[in-house]
Amino acid sequence: MRATSPRRRASSRARGRIAKLRRYAPRRRFLDAGCNGGFMVEAARLAGFEAAGVEPDPASVAWAREHFPANRYFVATLEQFAERNSGETFDALYCSEVIEHAPDANRFAAALAAVLKPGGALYLTTPDIGHWRRPRELHRWDAYKPPEHCLYFTPASLALLLRRHGLTVVARAWAWKPGIKVIARRAS
């Protein structure tokens, strides 16, 4: 049996997530908030989106630009990107394992809403502190990483935060690992 490389697994996972997001958003403009090495951005481009990524780590953006040069990338936090590119919006927004790093959840959620077109779809994932499989002793949980992870959510608290910023959860995927996976839509 041949082992798959981490790059191949990341590309395969990205294609699957893009397929889910496509059900909720037209294939026009896509932004990955926290794009890391650009795998989701490239998967979105291959699925027919005009794709872009925003990432605060310059080394990750350099890698993404080298390996997936057909896409646009920005070195910034999502909040900085939303402020600098006021009025630039996207039909589909992907944000995986990023919101828990934000020092100000309301500012981050406002930036998500600002870059998402009315009627657009957001695919968001984050650790679930209320998940039945989360270890009782927090220090044993691999997602418990203070001060790197500033925030922890339950599905209800995440939905409330998003709703405060005009984003409504329209679908939630079951997660075996202690995580939340939601699709939210911005009000039209």
C-alpha cells in the first residue's frame, strides 16, 4: 500500500470542501481567510472560481505563490484585508481553524461579513469546546493551545457571534473530532 503525501491529502481535502461550498455559492469569487499554503485557493480555482487568499504569514504566502501562481494572495490578517480592500467582496468565503486565533471575535466576524457578498456563503471550521469527545481535562486536548488559541466556541456561541454580524448558519456538518463545521450565509 502506497502512502499519500501530506500535500496530496491537503489537496484532496480541499477539493472535497470546495465541492460542499459550491452547493451554497455561485462559482464566481472565492476568498480563503487564513490560506496558509494556498491549497484551498487552488482547489477553488480548479473548481471554476476566481480565487484569492489572505494570510498573515509571509513565508506561507511565498510558498503558495510559488506552487499556485494563478491565484491572488495577500499578506495580511482578515481584518487588515477588509479594511484595506473596502468594498471588495466574494461569493464564497472559507475560514478553517482561524477564528480561534483572533484576539477580538467581534472584529473578526465583522471582517468576515464585510468581505462576503450579500447572499454569499461562508464555510467555517473551529475547535468545539463543548464536543462530547473533548477530553475532560483541557490540557489533554490537542486543540487547547493558549495563548495561540485565544477563543473557544460551542456551536451555539459561534452561531450567536455570526448572527450578530448578519451571518446565519444554514448547515452544520457532523464532526467526529471535537470541531465545528458550518456553512453560513450573509443576509441579502
